[in-house]
Amino acid sequence: MGVRTLCATVLLAALVAVVAATVRSGGDLGHPAALLYWYAAAWVLFAGAAWMVRRVPVRTAVALILAGGIALCAAALSAPPRTSDDMYRYAWDGRVQAAAVSPYAYPPDAPQLARLRDHWLFPAGTACHGWDLHSVAGVCTHINRPSEHTIYPPVAEGWFLLVHAVSPAGGRHKPLQLAGAVLAVATTVALLLVQRRTCRDTRQVALWAWCPAVPFAAVNDAHVDTLGVLLTVAALGTAAGARRGALLGAAIAVKLLPVLALPGALSGVLAPGPGLRARGRETASVLLAAVGVVALAYLPYLLASGSAVLGYLPGYLREEGYEPGNVSRFALLRLVLPDAWAAPAAVALVALSAWYVLRRGDPERPWHGSLLVAGTALLLTSPAYYWYALLVVALVAMGGPWEWLAVAAAGTVLYVADGLQPQGVQATAYGMAAVTVLAGALVRARSGGDRRRDGA
């Protein structure tokens, strides 16, 4: 074994150990103070391992990437969810659908669903004081916002039903975590196939497989966002035309965030020059297929529940500060603009980035355009939920600039810091991420200019 391979293996083994220790003893949202130190150690080890694997022979690197990704998933499976209770809603929605009830029809605390409650999701005889316990109208439950309807789109709901259907009785949280691990490893395999198909460096896939956000968010907390990421990777990496649109539509119907990948999927369609008609047909094919899949996915739930399929989405926007009059988001823009201008400015800047991709984007590398739009949106909206950045991590692993990983790191810092309630973390975390992205772009542009001058 070469020295570089040995160093990469040692760093990877240390990362696996840190992830296992983090989920077992590194704190939770009830005791978040220790989490930042554990997460920082994981990110440092990840950076070292990802850097070292770039110097390992490709065949060996691919084996390491797969083995390391699986080992990290196994480490994350060794404990119940530590930092998010969203998974309990997934389990509940799956159970409700298995009982032939629309998940959009009633909130979890509705008396109509009392027959479906069990001691795992609705523990009785407790003080109901845990970080992942919520009390409303005398009901104690692990499900967050128990008096609100579900927020998840229909393909996500179908996934919850599928996991419930194949889960053994008494499986509790483990089937959903295992499902998250399957999705995470499947995404790694899909990324390796895309890199091989496009003759790119497969070692870049380590940026997904070993990124700490993946075992923590996709596996231990089992966030369904990973399903949308997998579908987006498949759309951008292996499909075209209507197939690409259909896969993106399915991704959007898991979580709405993959809609930000649409401009990248249509990179360069508005570029001047010949072929405009053919590009117009391609655009129509992608958009019609995407809209069609979203509409078909919603149709059975719409027939069963009507406008209730919107679920808690309007309430979520109010709660998270994305509606007029509430400016708890848009931290970077609020440093330079009046609060009332922050949201319109964010919309305008994201639209501008999308326009740039549609006009100047590279259709041979659609993940670059998707990364620019999605990363810009997350920087400007500055969400605290770091699993939103799983899409960004996958787009980087497809071949995007590595500096965008700072967005995922910023979201992680903010998510944990929210539990500690320090002031100014939102602007600081995302400000450092923005500086990292800009610095990386400047270095890349300068090195590209130097190469062109050397070639001349």
C-alpha cells in the first residue's frame, strides 16, 4: 500500500470513528454545546481525507470511496436520531397512508387518528420534556408540530409509505435510517457512474460519500432530501429531454428545493447562435415532463384532500421568515439593504443567476449551472437547516467547484448554534461561506487566465 493510500485510509478511519462517537455521545439538540466540536473534527478529517484521495490511484480511490461511504453510513446507524425529529413525521405519514387515510387530511393530534397512535410515537406516562418531545392538547408525541398538517410533497409521501410497507413490526426509527443509508450509498454509486460516463475524475465523488453532512443528515436523521438528490443526480448525469424533465419533476415532488436545478438542466438554451429551434424543443420537453410528473404525483392526493395538499407550507414560510414583514432570513442581504428589500433582492439575484445559466451555461456540464443557482439561493436565504445543502454537496461531487461545500458547513454551524442562541452567527457563518465561494472563484479565474497566457 502506497503512503498516500495509507494516509487517506487512516484519515477516513478517523472520520468514521468521529461520526460514530458524535451520534453516540457527542450531544444532541437537547445538549448542543459539544456538537460543534465534534462536527468541526469531522469536517477537518473530511477535508484531509478528500484532499489525500486525490493523489491515490483511481481504482484504489473508487474502492475507498465506496467502502468509506458505507462505513460512515454504518457509523451513523449506530444511534437514534440526534439532531432532528423530522423522521418521526415520516413514520407517521407512512402509517396513516397504510391505514388508507390521506396524510394531508388531518394533523397528528386529530382525534380521528387516535386509533393509529402507539407508544413509540406517542409515549404515555412521561414528563414530555425531551428535545424531541412535543405536547399539545394533552397529547405527548415525538412528531414535531403535531397540530399542523404535513408539509411533504407526494413523492416523499410515497417513499414514506414504501418504507412503512417493508418495515418489520416494532422497527421504530431504524427502517427509515436504513432507507436513508440506502439512498446515500445509491447516490454515491450514481455519482461514480456519472463521472465514469463523462470521463471525469471519479475521486471527486469522495466529496459526497465522505462529507459529514451525509451520515449526519441523510442517515442518522434520515432526511428525505436524499431521495430528491438522487433523482437530481440521475436527471443531470444520465438523462436528456423528457426523461431529464421527468426525473427532475420527481425530485421536485420530494422536496421543492430541486426546482433550483432546472436552470442548470437547461444550460445554454438561450445562448445566441444557431440551433435555437432545437434548444426550444429541448426546453419544452424538459419543462412539460417536469410539470407533468409533479401534476400526476399530486393528483391522487388532490382528489382525496383538495387544497389541503399544501399542508403546512404557508405556515412554514411564516415561521422561517420567508414572508414579507419577517426578516429572520436573508442575513447577508440585510447587512447592506433595508429589511424590506431583502426578500425582493434575493429573488432578483437568484433569477439573475438563473438567467446567466440559461444564456451562458455549459449544456455538457449542467451540474455547474445547477450548483450556481442552488448555491446562490442558499447563500442569500441563509437557512438553518443544513440538510438543504445536500443538493449542493452532490452537485460539487458531480464536478462543481469544491468551495461551495462551505455552504453546507455554514448551515451546520447555524443549525447547532441556533440551539445555543448566540447572536450574529447567521451572518457570520454564511458570510464566511460567501467569502470562501468568491475566493475560490477568483483563484480559479486567475489560474485559468495564467494557463491561457502560458499556452499563448
